[in-house]
Amino acid sequence: MTPEEEFREESERGVSAQASDVEFQRSTNEWMVTSLVRKYSYNFTWLGRPVIQYPQDLLAMQEIVHAVRPDLIIETGIAHGGSLIFYASLLELNAQCGGPTESVVVGIDIDIRPHNRIAIESHPLFNRIQLVEGSSTSPDVVDLVRREAQGRDRILVCLDSDHSRDHVLAELEAYAPLVGVGSYCVVFDTIVEFLPPEYFSATDRRCAPGDSPMTAVEIFLGFHPEFAQDTAMTDKLMTTVAPGGYLRRVR
């Protein structure tokens, strides 16, 4: 066994152990609730733009982008554009390391505010970004994105816009079919389904358990056996806003 294989096995044993550690799970869940109330994800930027993601999820997405080497990333819900810049930077690094040279990220938002658009369009990595303003589930937007996907065979999808069940389910039906075997459709904020009532009384969240990204995932998976939850990713991360939301296409 090589040193790399030994390290990988040690890591896998650690992930398995923490996944079955009830006290670790309890303390992590307690911290997650507190951090969400305090808007912890607002603390971070990526190359100058607010990214509004947990660092662990960013690392997970980096691992996925490195493994899949997508030629197209589709993101719904772009906010300040930090995650768009993050994905564009990974695509640029992939190209430098032998990945697709013409890869781009398409960012979709129903309302791209002027100051955010200016900041994104003036960023040095904008050459790898395409902005689409409109509802991610409108037929015109879906058709536009599908046209952009034509001829591309390694597509990664990230859903992070309206977090209501029906909207996320419509996004899954629209964009998940573009994902090839081995790639992912990642549904963010599935954690909403597992949060206690006191969280919602302390925040302005409009989605709630029963009407959340997680309920959309459960419905979607019931009709789409070609996708499976990457539970190993959730077990590894522990601290994530997307437990059960890393959907890998397996066939």
C-alpha cells in the first residue's frame, strides 16, 4: 500500500467514526443552528466578493470540481456574486491543470442588482462567467441554459435560489437532467428541514420544514433513481448547509 493509499484509508476511517459519533453530531448541529442565526456565512469573501457559503461547503465544491472537471457549471441564485467568482476561479485553475479550456459558469438570478452586476462584470474572472437575469424556472431561461449546455458533456449544477419546495423541485426537473454520470446536482440549504422551531422565530426565513429544499430532494429522488445522495460527503463535512443535498448521478 502506498503512503497516499494509507492516508486515504485513515481519512475514510475517521469519516466513518465521526458519522456514528452521537455527541459529535449533537454538538455540531447545535453549533450550526447558532451560526445560522448569526449569519455566519456572511463573514467570508472569495477574491473580493461576498460568497455567503460555509467554508466546508466551498471545500467540498472544490473537490467536486477537481474530480468532475466540468466544462459548464450552472448556478441558480447568485446574490453578491462571490460563489460565481469562486467557481470561475476553479475553472481557471482546472484549465491550467489540463482541464477544459473553454469552461464557463452560468449564473441565474431573478434580480441581479446593479451594484452586484457592476462588480461581477468588472472582475478579472468575468471572462468565465455568463449572467442570466430572470426566474430560474421560467421556460425562456431554462431554454437559454439548455442551449448553452449543448455540446458540453461534463456539467455541474448548483441550486441556491428560492428555497421553497415547489421552486427547488422545478429547478431539479429543469437542470438535473443536464448532469452526466459521475457529476453532481448540489441542492443548498437542505438543512432547513432539520432546524428547530426556535430558529425560524429568530430569523426571517420564508421556507420551513415540509416546504424546503430537502422535501424537494426527497420527492425528486423518488422519481429519479439515476441520482443518489452522496452520504459520504455529508458525513465528511459535518458542518454543511446541504446535508443530503449532494446528489450524484450514478446512471
